[in-house]
Amino acid sequence: MAKALLGHVGISPDLRVVDENRRLRRRVEELETEVGRLRSINEALAARVNVSDDLLQIVPDAEPALA
């Protein structure tokens, strides 16, 4: 019974699982790099846009709703 309870100790990990973990970690690193790149592009684009000016162009002579 003790061997059945402790049999899992000392067994080397399955090489397929080790390879899959390595592949997934590499993919996560690639995706994190891509997210960083896209965030920097998004910040650069957002810095060039002035939302208040865009809204004024859409509705140039709008009156306040509660005036």
C-alpha cells in the first residue's frame, strides 16, 4: 500500500509534458512582446488624437442639453 501511495514520488516527468510546457512558455513570451509593441503603438496614436476637437467637429453648434 505504501508503494501505491508513494509510487508517484521519484518518477521522472513525461517528456511530452516538458516539451509542451517549454513551447507554451515560449509562446507566452512572444505574445507578451507583441502586447508591449501594440501598446506602444496605441499610446503613440492616442497621443496624436485630441478627442475634444473631434467631438466639436461632429456637433459644431450643439446647445447644452439642460440650458
